[in-house]
Amino acid sequence: MKRVAFKMKLKAGCEAEYKKRHDEIWPELSRILSDAGVCDYSIFLDQESLILFAVQKLSDNNTADRLPQNPVVRQWWEHMADIMETNPDRSPVCVPMPEMFHAD
């Protein structure tokens, strides 16, 4: 199992809407993430900077690198694009964060 972390940026005033949309995450999207080997996925918000900090675990045989080609994932990106910083293809701007320390 591998842990990965990354950060994204929320647009000002969109905190409640971001939370609402994730509280109502599409069951199909949850299944796709799980099938790709993504588990134990959390997203935290720094309310001062509006930085979203995401942490997820990936199974050893994960296919997470293929998720951007999935049409449901792309629909989710489109659904979220009005409240987050995005790339030209509507994917969220994600900045990987290397793990510096871990303790069980």
C-alpha cells in the first residue's frame, strides 16, 4: 500500500458548495476510485489559504494513473470546475506533495 498526497485550490466563497458536492459524491465515481485501487481517501481544507490537502492510499496493483481517461472522472471534473482552480482540460490543478515523515 502506498500513500500519496497532493494539494488543490478552492475558489473563494465555495467552501460550503465543495463540501456539499463531496457529501453527495456520485456512487459510480466512488466505485471507479475503489476499482482503481484508491482507498482511505481524505481531503482537508486550510480555511485561510483555501488550499485543499488530499491524502489517499493506493493498492500495490492500482490503476490510478488511468483515472483521467475515465469519462465519469472527466464528468466529475467538469462538475467541480466552477469552484476549483483547473487546468485547460478541466482537471483540478494538483500539486504532488512528497512524504517527509510517517509514523503508525
